[in-house]
Amino acid sequence: MKNYTNALRAHNLKATPQRLAIINILDLNGHVSLENLYTQMLSKFHSISLATIYKNINLMLESSFIQEVKIPQGKSVYELTKSKHSHLVCESCFSIEDITIDLEEIQKSTSSKTQFQIDSATVVFSGLCEHCKKKSF
Amino acid sequence: MKNYTNALRAHNLKATPQRLAIINILDLNGHVSLENLYTQMLSKFHSISLATIYKNINLMLESSFIQEVKIPQGKSVYELTKSKHSHLVCESCFSIEDITIDLEEIQKSTSSKTQFQIDSATVVFSGLCEHCKKKSF
DNA sequence: CTGACTGCAAACGTTTTGCACGGTA
DNA sequence: TACCGTGCAAAACGTTTGCAGTCAG
């Protein structure tokens, strides 16, 4: 289990047990909704406050330690900030996978077509994951 | 000004003045946040209720008459449902442009790489619009 | 004329805030 | 020890609901 103490300090955040637990949950689960995170935190800290969760999520968002992923037809989930990637959302089991895609060409042609300067791209593909695709027959 | 009465009826929604006004605002503005919509509605219906706005937005979302666009770093906006397209969001003036891009290739290669069945794609490019790009020098 | 829609007020769920206490560095 | 962080309670928001009156079809 990776130790995130120094990573937190590098973002000027104290390494409290609650924070380390939040990060570990994100690390293990990949993508977690707030209510899911709260539920998991409750099993580790029986008196954890929702306010603490919110405060930490917001602090870690501000310092870009984590990122919010807005799901088109669902609730936001949070993930540790990692290298640029896109998401696949299963509309049946609501699982989320990371995927790396090359948008270079599209961004270039879009930029030149519109004169818009593109700094970042958010891409979410929705459909059925491998498992649910099979089940749907 | 296009008349949306029949379009509403086709979705089993009565063509009330409030609804027609909402639709016209979306039509004229392209993309509108809830608070912006409420403000604009207030100037036409001095006693419009926020509840009415919400009820109508939700009904029109359910019938796919309109769609929600979740903006990565901002509030959701609503738009009339039109042919498939993506969005360019200016992080300086917060304007939103529609754009059509071809994702065929990327979807195909992503599908075969992951075994994920892709049914739809949500793409938002963020950056600077033509106007703000010039101002930023 | 009847069911659907509106506006109001209240309820609800989610997120934020203030404060006293406790823990990290 | 000095802040920063936590937990609690209350407040602030955003959204939904119930209801009585009104309107579109």
C-alpha cells in the first residue's frame, strides 16, 4: 500500500489519518462517489463527519491532488490526479474505466477550424462494459 | 422566431407560455444555466416560480426535448436537443460553442482495445475562444 | 370540461460554515 | 507549542414536493 504522506505534504496538506484513508480509498477504487466514500470512511472512522469529507475533498481538489469526473447521466466521482486520460462509463453496472486516447489530430483540426485555443479535453464514452455487454444477450 | 408549439405537443407536453419562453431562451442563447434561465424568465413573467422552471426542465429532459451539458469546471447548462455535437468552453468568458467532430476512428479503436461497447460520447474541449485568446496578449 | 400546469410554501438533500477541541509537525 | 484539522451543530443552498387555483386542449 503506497504511502501518501509525503505527497500530501508536497501539496501543503497535513497527513492526517482521515486524509490518508480517503486517498487510499480513491487509490483502491479508482473512482468513488461522495456517498460511497463516506460509507467506506465510516467503516474505518466510526465518528467521521461528512463535513470533514467535504473539506478534504475540496482542499485536495484545489491543490489538484484529486480530480472530479462529472458523469453525464450520474453523480460525480473523484479520482487521484494521474496522467491525462479519458473515461468509459458502463450504463448498466456504472463501473468506470480509464483509457488513454490520442486526441492530437482532432484537437488540431478543431483549433484551426474554430480559432479556439484548446488547453484540455474531457472525454467520456458511455455504453456497456465487457461484462454487461455479454449479460445483455 | 420559430414556433415550438407542435414540437412540444409531439413530446406530449402542453404548450404553455412559460414553456415556450424557456425554449425560446434556449434557442436564442444556445446554452443557458439554470440561474441565467430564471433571470431571463423573470423579466418576462414577473411571478414565475423557480419550481416551474425546475419542473419544466426536468420534464423536457425526460422527453429528450432538451439536454444537460455538464461543464468540467462549472455549472451545468441546458440546450435544445439537436444533432450530435461536442462543446468548446472558454475558460475566460465562459462562452460555449458547438462543434461537430468525427470520433468514429477513436471509438472504433477504443472499442476493440477494451471490449467496451460505446454507445455515446461526451466531449468538452476547454481553453480560450478566439476573442479571449487575442485579449490575453 | 378535465387533466395538466403554475405558483406558493414547505420539505428535503447536499454542501458549507463557525466553533471548540484535538492532533500534526 | 502553534497551527491546522476534526467533529458537531447550525446555516445556507439547490432542488423537489404537495396543494389549491388556473389554463390549454
